[in-house]
Amino acid sequence: MTTKLFGEPVRRREDQRLITGRGRYLDDIGSKALAAAFVRSPHAHARIVSIDVDEALDVEGLVAIYTYEDLTGPMAEPLPVLIPHPQLHAPRTGFPLANGEVNHVGEPVVMVVATDRYVAEDACDRIVVTYEELPVVVGVDAAREAAHAVHEEIPDNVAARHHQETGDVEPVLASSPRTLSFTQYIERSACMPMEGKGVHAKWDPDDSSLRVYTSTQASTSVRAAIAAKLELSLDAVEVIAPDVGGGFGVKIVHPWPEELLVPMAAINLRHEVKWTEDRREHFIGSAHERQQRQEITVGYDDDGRITALDVHIWHDNGAYTPYGIIVPIVTATQLVGPYAIPVYRVVVESVFTNTVIVTPYRGAGRPQGCYAMERTMDRIADELGLDRSVVRERNLIQPDQFPYDHHLTFQDGRPVIYDSGDYPGLLDKLKDLVGWSEAERLREEAEARGRLLGVGMAMYVEGTGPGPYEGGHVQVLGSGKVLVSTGLTSQGQGHETAFAQIVASELGVPIEDVEVTTGDTRRFGYAVGTFASRAAVMSGNAIALAARGVREKALRIAADVLEASPEDLEIDAGLVQVKGVPGTSIPLRTVAVLSNPLRYAFDEAAKQATQFAKAGDDDKPPVAEGDAPGLEHRDYYSPIRSTFASGAHAAIVEIDPATWEIDVVKYAVVHDCGNVVNPMIVEGQVHGGVAQGVGGALYERMAYDADGQLQNASFMDFLMPYASEVPDIDIDHQQTPSPLNPLGIKGAGEAGVIPGTAALASAIEDAVGRRIAAMPISPTELYDLVRSPDSEMTATAGRRAGTGVMA
Amino acid sequence: MKPAPFRYADPSTLGEALAVLSDEGAKVLAGGQSLLPLLSMRLAAPATLVDINRIPDLDAVEVTDDAVTVGALVRHDALLRHGGAAAVQPLLGRATANVAHPAIRNRGTTVGSIAHADPSGEMTSVLALTDGSVTVATTAGSEVVGWRDFFVGPLETSIPAGAVVTAATFPALPPRSGTAFAEVARRKGDYAVCGAGVVVTLSEDRRVERVLASYVSVGLTPEVHDLTEAVAGSPAEKADWAAAGALARTLVDPDTDIHASADYRRLLVGVLTERTLADAAAEAGARAARE
């Protein structure tokens, strides 16, 4: 590599556009489009008795009203179960518009199209839907108890029973020197991208083609879904993800009802139609994640080494299961983290509730798994009177144990085999970074100031970059521009920069010459999507392979011109030259011109490539057999299995024992995502992840009441942390390259969020000496906990009281 | 989240505004920081919005030795930065500093938030604590209404239909007095889970003579609690402020919501009372020494 930008903190080239208001988001498109708005269910569970639209018909500017009765063909069928699984025995999905029954507040019932959104909402207000209310199931415990059923024909509310085991857990538990059991809870939160969902569709009746812009994480698959549901040929449908203002998982789900209904209306009305989700719709009509009840039994010896782990999780999947059981599988398989667990059994029962659907939100089941495993480590340490880091250290997979096979099956259907890592290294760095050994001194200092101080830590391993594949296309133009495209989409992660760095490094061209396009099916039709921390691993490697293909072709053509052997050539700063012979060179852009023999000259560059420009060999065709015109290459990367990133977080909290306010005074992160394309982007990803981790641990929850009404469906009451609530973050890096892919990289997108809840629960428990078994936790809940006669004092707190360190 | 249709009027005199306000379902728009979200969520659908921002002379802060009078178009931020106002009634600056975030303080008006009568608003509580009043204009003329007669319930005042609140008047801090204001909020700038404003007045011999407190997000309307009996006659620097906090806890009747239980709010009433009284007493002592 001659232009060494791989690994450099190159400034994000997209930021200039995005932060100066020149991004092009969904709502910036189609100023003349008709607007769609939806009548959504106000009830969590009800039968639709009647829909009366008469009052709405007088609204000036009304264009169309659609109910389920207006849907035909595949549109009248249930939405797809996107990822089927044999253990998902009772999948259920909704319809694009409710068909007789609603199962959560916010489910779309009627679509109105009007001249603008104001008018569309006026019409919605006048539509009268009569409901017969049904009993409501809210929360994982109610679903488990199954006094009522969400779907009548599924009386136990269980959609799936996901089960994996690596041996016979019961005899090992029975013979373990020690065991402990506990139950804990984790609550719902949600992705909350700054930009909600949105769809714009335009039908061209002259050539019978449809162009759809959608704020999605998976444009190629949305395209296929639209074609299937609207019975169009795939080649008649283009789907483009414009600038997308955050995704975090919610936009990987597809097709959302609106992604089908808006194009349907555009075709039907012969007019472009747009729907832009508002914040309340996003709260009640998108997706949430994270609620689980976790029942854990662990066997261990007197040194704290785990002998067996038995986990039974009840996972709230909301009203429907369009995304299958990906989140339960990820929890089940990622729970074991960096530890060698001799025998492990996990059962995740995924249950229906009358609430918004549950699909991946950054971390996608991993924060829950980490919470289960790490809190188990804390409990073992507490029982044995050992330092929490020591118990972890004794159970870690060692660096010489890679590849390490957990004998589990991951979300991609592939074995959970850790490719590389250095977990003791992470732990050592973390202890240094946070000052773990100083904790007791800090605790005493804080006590003197009237504050309760606690420290906590959590470690994780994250399977990233699952297949099946991504592709990349690299093309050098006669102008010297290098066009790069990949099918997966961007939501602000910095793909334009990272992919350009890879191409600049692989091809030896200035990064300024590289232009990157993502998520546009016109440019690249084959892709899977942006999720599971896979963009850099999957598209990054595919693009690198494509760039290598271009380089090889460029050297071959240049070798001919320079009368040299390709092995003697290099490309640097856009110039192909003979190594060590300055002046013997040809610009890459000229190679691009020569790669495409022309009949017609339309500019000076093209003139060089025409058939009379240079003496040809009359015995050879202008384009060699097996070759193709143009300096371009398309390639794909398809991994044998996921690559496993890892990390460790530690938090120090101070608590005001009068108000029970919780202050995160230090937050330390050690992070290992293999080779790093751009450390600035990785740190940004860690920062954003930690912010969401702190949010999930201390602030955010979905406050459903017993009737299934979401009481905090606005940014006023849903407490996403402000910058003022996010602690300063100290980061240290470790790099154990992945042996699985050409660039040696692992995913980094989700890591920051994973251990937040576990580490903060540990720190708060350490500070107050009471067992924390439900997260998130707020000051009012902490106040209830510390004064409740039923709350359990930790053994550590008892020992401290006994020794007088902290009475 | 788009408002229902409404008529918009932007009169240039108070008289014109009052004329439009006499229409059925008319509502005053000042800073819009509470009203516009309510409109967007269709929780309110006034027939007419009367935008008073073009009416001259409503944006003045008038400071006399006895009181600070704040016009209907004075933004929170202007009051926060008004040194003269703070000198006469320090609670004004201290409380407005706790109102939301800068972007909201730049737009939102102090009088508007009082007229909105949200018990989670800081300035409703300060109007009560300072024994303030509002000036209410109708086509029949203007009248001054004391805070006790003004606040009727949450988001409800005694202001008649067609009237507009043109000013709020906050009496000056009495001699030998000090104030303090503190809040506990889930996030910086959020509506307080609980807020406390206090005034401590000392006697000539620097003993506690009078202790008043008013709370934010506690109760349905602003109230002023007299905590004097807990600490009356104590030397300012030795007063048992915890006793005053304990008394306060018995006087309030907070509600539970998704952010805090009633018990937790009561706890905070005690803690914030104790903490703010200590600060206010210190200030009272310092002011007494200067006076």
C-alpha cells in the first residue's frame, strides 16, 4: 500500500455536508408529493367493529383513504416473517393495515393521503373507528403468566422456545461445590434515531417503473419486498436510501407497512406520495427492545471458577415477530462473553405482549446477555469475598485458546467460534485505566465528602460482521475519479470516509479522488444490509477486494504500455510507475482511458483510446478474450462465520445519600475491534454507544401502563440522556486482528452500548450495598430500594460494615 | 404532529389584540414554548392564535426599589441576565437559570409560563413565594390580580376569556433577607422532579424571623409554606434547617408520576429545603451586614 490512509484518523468527509444542513434526508425529497398520515390504534388490544370515514370526506385537500378492505393480492396477506427459524413455532405478523384486530397502540388502521400532512391529519381526526376492547397483556411477567392471550390461538403467549446446550448441565450443577440462583429484570428502551422512518415513492407511468426513497438500513431487500408485495418486476423498482439520520437497528426491519403502502398509493394515484414519521409515531409505531426476565443458576468452585451455567430467559417480543428470534438468539449465544463455561444451557422463551414489536436495537440482545453473565460474576465474587476482577480473570478464555469453540449456534446459523482476542489483556488495561486498585481509597474519600462511591465493571464479546455477503464495485474513470459503491446503507457512521480510506490505500490514489455511494440499488443491486456491526467488516473487505482487482488490471494494462512486468510496477498518488525508475510512469486515469477501446472520441482523453490512436496488433481483438472494457472490478466478501470483537468497561459512580441522585464520575472503555480503519470513527462509535448504554442503565424506559398505553411517548418524558448526562469517556485500544478477513478487522458499531447496564448496576450495587436486580434504575427507585425491608444487602456490604470500613 | 387549522392574528396594539381575543376560542401566543407543542400534538386546538409579539412596550423589565415588573414579552433569558432585577429580587435570576435550556429561555417568556400555570414551572412558584401579582388586561381595562387569586388549578387560572396577562410583578426581597433556589431534575434542564425556592428573613439581632418556601412540581398549584416555627429565634448560623425540612415534608402533598413517587418528592422537599435554607440564611446575614 502506497497511500497509507488505512488506520489513520482521517476526518469524516461527510460531516461538512451533514452538519451544515446540506444532507439530503427523506423529508428533503419530493416537495410536491402528496402526504400520507395514519389513523393508528388507540387501544393495545381490540377488535375493529367498524370504520366510518364519512366525516373525513368533506376535508378539502383529501385525496384518498385506504383501509384493509382496499388491499389486494399479497398486500392483503400478513407482513413477512423476515427471518424464519425452526424454534419460532408460533410466528405472527401484522397486516399493512389492521385486518379486524389490533394488538398494540400505534398499529396502523387507516392510511389517508392528502395534499399535505396537515390536511391528512385533519382527515385522520375525523375518521371514526369503533373498537371492541380485549384484555391486554403488558410486560414479560404478564405474558408468562398468560392470564390473557395476545393472539387467541396462542394461549401461552409463547412465540418461540429457543434452546441451546453444550452438555448435561444438571449433574454438573448437582456436583458443583457451590451454586447460586437469582432472577433479574431489564427494561425496554429504543433506538430513537434523530430522523424517524420515512418513505417517498414516485411511479413513472410511461415506463411503468417505481422509484422509492426510504430511510432504511436495507435498501436492496426493501426493493425485493416491494416488488413481491406489489407484484412488480424487480427491474421496475429502484430503492434508494438517501442520507439517513441514524438507524441503530430499527430501520433494518422491513418492509415496514408504510414502505409498502406509500408505493402502493403512488402507483394507484399516479402521483408521488411521501410519509414522514413523526416522533409520536416512532414511539408507538416502530420498534423497541431489551425487556427480559432472566432466571440464572450458576455452579462454581471455591476459587470462583464456573462449573456450569443454566439460564432461563423470558423475552418480551411485543405484538408480532417480523424479525424472527434474532434478539433471543443473540442474547443466548453472546451471554457467555469472554468466559470459558464448561457446561451451558440456555432457554429463551419469546413471548407476545400487546406492545410495540421488539427488534434489534444497537447491541441487539447483547446488553441483556452481558447483564446476565456479568451480574453472575459479581454475585460469585460477592459470595466468596473475592475481588470482582479476580473472579472474572479466573474464568477468562486465554489467548492461547483461539480459535475458541463455544459449541453454540449463532444468529447467522454458524458456530460461535471466537477467531481471536486477548481478554486478560483487556482486563489488565481496564483496571489500569479506571484505577481499579484505588477503589477503596476513593470510596473513603467520597464518604468523607458525604457521598457513596462504587465501582463496577463488565466485559463482553460481540459477534460482528455476519454474512451471508456484501459486495463492492470500484471503477476508475478517465478523469481520474474513482467511483466506489456498495449495496449496504449508511446512517451516519462515516462509511464514505472509511471506505474511501480503504480504496485509497489499496489502489494508491489520493482520497480526494474517491467517491463512495452506498445503499442505492441503481448502483449496486446485491446487498444484505447494515446491522450487527458488519459494514466495515463486510463491505470494507468486499471493497478492498474490488480495489485489488482494479489494481491488478491497471498494472496489467500499464505493464503493456510501459513495457515492464506488472510485478515491477506500483501505484502511488494516482500514478502507475516502475518501482525505482522515476519518470517511467503513466497516470492511472490514462490507464482507465486505455482500458476501454473506443470508436468515437468526444474529448481529449477519449482520443487516446480510439482505434487509430495507436498501432494495434491486427491478430488480437481490441478487448482480449476473457477481459472486459473499463478499469473496474466488482467483488464480494462472504465470511465463513462472524468475527468476534471484545471489550471491557468500568464505571465509577457517586451517589448522594440524601437525594439518591446517581452521578457517573468516571467511565473507562477498553476496546478491541481488530485492525482499525479509522480510530477517530471507532472512538466516535464508542462514545455514541456509551451514551446509549448510560441511557439504558439510568434514564430510558418504555413506561407502559396496565392498559398498554405508552405514557412517555415524547422526548419530554422519554429521558434520552443529554450531553450533560453522558460522562467523559476514557478509551484505551487493543488490536487483535481477525484471521478471518483480508483486512483483519472486526465490527465496532454496537460495542459501546453492550456493557453499560451491567457495569453501572455493578457500580451502584457497590456504592449502596444493596442488590440491584432490575435495570434501569432511577433515583426514585433507588430510594425505594435502600429503604425497603425486602431489599437484599450484599455480602460485601455486610463485610464492610463488620470491618468498619463503611458503616 | 401537525396542528389543527387555526386563524392567526398578529395585532400591533393591545387594543387590537383584545378585540381579536374576544373571539370564541382565541388564545394568546407569546414565546410558544408550551403552546406550540400542545398544538402540534393536537392536545389544544384554539380557533385563533393571537400573536402578541408585535405589540410595543410589552418587553420591558421595570425595576423600582419595591418591585420588579416583567412585561409579557420579556424572555426568560433577558430576565436571567438582568442585573437590576436580580439586585432587587435575587430569586428571579436564580429561578430562571433553572428554566429548561438556553434555546427555550431565548424564546419562552416569563409571563407566558406564569399564565400557563404549570405547577412544574419555576416562575409560578417564584411569583407565589415573592407574593407577586399579575396585570390582566381586558377590553374593560387593566387590573392587578394577586397570585392566590390567579392560580386556580394545574394549567388553569382565573383569567377570563378574552383577557391577556400583560405583566407580572415580583415584590422586592425584604430587608435582612436572603433567598436560594435549587432543583433536582432527571436531566439537566428538564422539568424539576422537585424544586425549592426559599426566603429567610432575619431579625435585627440576626436571629431567624421568618422562613418561607415554595416548591416546584409539588402540588396542583403554587403554594407558599411558612416554616418559621421550626427555627424561629435561632441564630442564623446555628438554626436547625433539618427541622425546617422535616416540617416542610409534613406540609406538602406531592403526586406520583412516571419520574418520581410522591414519597421521593417528599424526601426531596426536605433535602432541598434544608440545603437552600442554609444558603439563604447565609445570604440574609451578608445582606443584613451591608444594609
